[in-house]
Amino acid sequence: MSYQEIIAALADPTRRALVERLRGGPQPVRTLAEGMTVSRPAVSQHLKVLRDAGLVLVEPKGTRRIYRLAPGGLDELRRWLDSFAPLAPEITQEDQMPGHKADNADTPITRTVRVPLPPARAFDLFTREMADWWPLDTHSISAQSGQTAKTVVVTPEPGGPITETKPDGTTTLWGRVTEWQPGRAFAMAWHVGRPASQATKVRLSFDVVAGGTRVTLVHSGWQALGAEATVIRVGYLTGWDSVFCTRFAACCRTSSAAV
């Protein structure tokens, strides 16, 4: 496969998350789909794209299909990247220190975007208007059964529920608001599809910067997930890139242009 095909296959955050999970060894679709916010059929489609790109192999075992990373699947991409070696920056001594910027199951995920809106407007867009930008067709409980949620509502007060309305009109809980400071900070106990005892912590701060607002998201408290923490955290690493860094930031730009 060409490096362009590999890059195209890995451009999707869900497929990158699947590759990360397969680094731990061969797994069936059912295991790969656990904890993800897309349906199992959608996971199978993503795996097909990875197979077509030469990144993943599949082996039938009885009624199951076991997926594993293809040996040398990244070789073409690696060769292309290596051609830029003379232009690569030098690695500093600090970067080589053992444990520097450790990234493990206990490490919070931090993402920051700058948006062309005042803090109060960015705050409202993330909270009161979440349904306008959240990808309800892929990142919801309804999506796990191949459906698109009707809406998601954040109740604007500490202790307020964050609820998804399913296509049949029933609601399900995503979490609860734990901090509500309009234009300054918002936090929630986050347990989409899981019991409240397994809630992680998501906090956003909104700071004035030149030309708008710096919005910082910190997702922590992975210990609440026990043995599943590492796998679930990997999904959120790319999940927040898609939902927060791409979708939310784009909605902020659109909102700014409409003013």
C-alpha cells in the first residue's frame, strides 16, 4: 500500500483508536467495540478500511473473526516519514529523560483550542447548545445500536443531569454537572453508558486571549474505570480530538462568522 492510503485510513479517529487497541494483541470485534461510542457494525466497517489499507489482518476462528495488526503495515508510511529526517528538529535532553511527560492510565487528557468568541458565548455554546455541534450520530448511546440520538441537554446548574434523548423519546444519563461558572468554568462527572460509580471527570476553563477565548479541556479520574481504564482512555484520546478540537472549534468559528 502507498503511504497516502495509509494516511487516509488513519485520518479517522475511530480507526486510530482501533489500531491502538490492537497494539495489545489480536482481538475479536466484540472486544474491540467495548467502550467505544460507535456501534459494532460501524467498528466492523472501520476494520474493513484498515484491512484494505494493509494495516490489519483477520483470521476466522470458529464463529469469530480475530483481528491483528499486519506485520510491516506501516513500512511505506515510515519510509516516507524517514525521508524528512534531515528536516526533523533535534531532541532535547529533557525530552529523553525517563518518564518525561508520562502518558499512562493515570494521566489526564488535556486539549486546548482558541476560538473567536468571548468566553461567555463559548461557554454557552459548549453547554446550553451542545446539541448543535455534538456528533450525536457517532458519539452517543443511541449510536451504539446504529441510531442517531435526538438531542443532548445539559441542565445549567451544579448537580444538573446531562441527558441524551433517544429516537424513541426515552432518555439516558451521560453524567452530571459538578461546576457551573458561566463564562469561566464548567465541569461534569462523565459516565456515558456506564454506572455513576465509574464516572470520570471532565473540566473546561474559558480564558480571555487576544482575538477570543482559550478553552482548555482536562479529562481525568481514569482510576474510576478500574481495569478498563487504559483501553477506554485510548478511545478518548482521539475522541476529544474529533469532538472537541474539531467539532466544537468549528462550531465556534461558524458562530463567530454569523455575528
